Amino acid sequence: MKKKPNTLNPDTPLVYPDHQRPKSRRDFIRQGMMTGAASVLGPGIMGMFANPNAAYAALSGDIATIRDGCGISVQGAGKIPFICFDLAGGANIAGSNVLVGQQGGQEDFISTAGYNKMGLPGDMVPSIMNPDTSLSDFIDTTMGLLFHSDSAFARGIREKASVGALANVDGAVIPARSENDTGNNPHNPMYGIWRAGADGELLTLIGSRSSDSGGNSMAPAMMIDSSVRPTKVDRPSDVTGLVDTGKLVGMLDQADVVSVMESISRISEQKMAAQAINTTVTREEVIRDLIRCGYVKSADLADRYGNPATLNPEGDPDIVGPAGIFSSGEFSDGEFRKTASVMKLVVNGFAGAGTVTMGGFDYHTGDRSTGENRDLRAGRCMGACIEYAHRVGVPLFLYVFSDGSVASNGMIDDSVDGRGKGVWTGDNSSTAASFFLVYSPNGRASMTGALPGRQIGWFRGDGSVETASSPAANNPNLLVETVVLNYMALHGQQSSFSTAFPGHGLGGSSARDGLTVFQTLPGIVGGVMT
């Protein structure tokens, strides 16, 4: 009798007799045994007065003018919000999820045996034509970038992102090998995105793991800058705990608090004007700026963040609730809470870029259903980010990668969740790929035409990455550089890539142009969002 596969819950840890026992945090995350703080403080009330006896409340636009002069950010750096998904363990991306092809692009189909290695049986390969329509029933064009019509990623994305949002999405796939089951792959592009100009009102970078990259995989060593190390954010309480406006908020209404703090700024400004500081001009100006900007920043914090609901993803009706992306019941899932926390900060410009690490993608468990269910949940998280950007009305760059990949030997899982696809039977770095999706509220990005289809590099006919097809194909460091180059190109700033990354490995300008998928995004002027 045929043995029925033992389907695992998406949160069930993965344990294999041919794997060593997990020892590091990364090992625990990739096998699903673990789910994948900066602070801003307002000073005490009495310590804020240069002359406590002269306090009085007043409201005026002069404080906003001082704030602008202090360089206090109110909308981040104006760059496209960036979120990456780090699927720890070696998830399937190519073939069964995002379609991949040979040198001619996604629709330059590989062999049936090649797709079989990617988990697609012969009766589900994208090259098959429906005799009634002369079209393939296995190609999904909803997002510009071609997915398999039964892709678990795509099904999850479509569940959470509206038709209107997906109509403004496009993307590209990057065939690229990386080592299996290790966090030592320098996959994470966060520092590169920061160097390209991304920044936030409260934080520069965030990640759902307390690591140098903010995720499971490492960041390229030459890009790391410890001054912007990602702050750990993986739950709503991490978000609401970012700002402390002091005890005054709660004793008074938020509007009254702002009035008091603005008044403090004026009082001190008047006192400094009346009493010249007996020192050099340079020192005097430094002291004046420290006092002036400190008080104004406190007023600004109370104005924008005195109400905890401003940052709390759980209190955002677009995220949780009857009309929200997640129902109240769904929000009990830790992966959804994690995703919501990161997307709340990044999409609204509170942080410049964020990493969401999801564990348990080392799913060669002798069945297909375990991987399908985990891919489906990951797709829902991706779709939630796209839909939230759509509701807020800002662009979004969404990047998905994993450490290595898996392969099938052709066995079929006919269970409901297995969906008649190939069983994942082992790790295989040669079938690996990454992909990115770009959402724009002003219409889909236009392609440069420099690449065949939406594919940077290609696969051989047998389903293996052609390692000579692009700089990224066999080097995770250059994969990161390729992603950052495409991020900069959406801002019309690809010509500045060599300045930002003087030691890069992507060749001259003409070679880099051949790696750029999209033109400047609609709504980007002078390198910033309008």
C-alpha cells in the first residue's frame, strides 16, 4: 500500500537523521525551531526649561521652521520603502513558484526533466499548451513577473493583495546559486540599500532578528556599517516601544503636551537671545543649536508619536480588523504579527528598510505538502506588504531570497496540500534563485529592454543555474550588488552606483545597464518620491 505523507503544520520543527543537531541560532531558525532596540526619549519636563518660572503656552508655525533648520526628518529620506524576506533553510523559488527559463528569459522554457527537478511533474510544466486556447494554463501573468499558476507564493500574494494593487506590480527573477542551510551566505542587502540613500524618521534599518544583518543570512562584509546596525523588530510591542515621550504624555492631552514643549523652546530661545554666552562664536552657536533642537525635537516627538496608536500595527484598521489585511484571528500567528510590525514602520517611512526572517524552509521532508503550506504563508506575508503599500499610497520594493534550495526526484504527493506536485527530497543549491517585486501607486514600472523578459541570468535546460549567465549567478555578494543596482535604477540613480560602491564587481556602466530591469519609477523626481 502507498504510504500517506505525514503533512507537517507550518510551525512544526524539521528534524532529519542526516543533519547534525542544531547548535547555532541560525540552525534553529532554518529548521523552524525558532521564529525568526533603538529608543527615542523625551526629556523630563522640568529639565527642559532654561527658565522654569517663565513657562506659558503658545502655538505658532515658528516651531516647524526651527524644526526644519535642525534637520529633523519628517518623511524619512524620500526613497522607495524596501522590505526583504529571508526564508531560512533553502526554500524553493525557481520553477514551482517563479517561472524560470533559459537565455531567452522566463518563457524560454527548460526541459521537462529540468522542471521535474524543480518539483513540477510533466503535466504541469509551463510549456504545455491548452489545445482549446493555444495558451499555457500554468503561467500566471497577474504580477508582470511570471509565476506558475499553482505557485504557493502567488496564491498567498493574491489572497492578501487586491486586484488593484497587483495591477501595479512587476518584478524580476535572478537565477543564483548559494550554499544550503547556512546563514554564512552574504545575501542580505540592507546596508547596501542604506548606502543607496534609504533612511527613516525613527530608525534607519530594522530586522526581525537580533543580528548584524537583521536577518538569518549575513550582509556582505564590505557593506556593513555598525552605526546603522538594524534594530530588532518582530512584534507590535517592539514598534510601540520605540518612542518614549516621557510622563507628561498621559498627564495632559497630546495637544497640550505639544503646546507646553513648544513653549519651552520659545522661552529658552528668548533667554539665549537676551543673555549672550561669553565664549567664542563657534561654541555659542553649537550650544544654542543643541538647546534649540533638543527642545524642538521633543515637541515634534510628542506631536507625531504621543498617541501610541500612531505606531501600533495592531491599532491600524488597514492592518487588523474587519476591513484590515489580517483578521483578528489571523493576527495571533506570529509570522503575520512580525510582518505587520516591519511593514508598518517601513511603508510609513519610520524606518528606511526592513528584513522579515521566516524559519523552517529546509522542508525536504519526504512530502510536498509541508513546503506548500509554508510557501503559502510566506506568500500571504508578501501580499500583505504589497496591499499595505497600496493602501498607504507609496511604492514598495519587495525582495525574496533563501540560503540554497531544494529539489525533487520525481515522486508525486497526491494529498490535498501536496497538489499533485513533486516531493522535495533533498537540498540542491543549483536550483536556487531570488526575485523581487516592485509596487508603484502610479502604474507599473517600465522595462528598460536590456534583458530578455524579467530574468537576470538564466538556467540551463537541465534545471541548473548557468553560473556564467550573470555576475550574481554564483556569488551572493554580487547578487546583493545586483539588487541594490536595480533599487537605485528605480530612482534614476544607477549612474551613481560606482560612487556609492567603489569596489563593486558588476563591471562598467554598459555591463551594469545590462543588469537593470526597470526604468525610473513613475512619481520619482530627482531621486526621491513626490
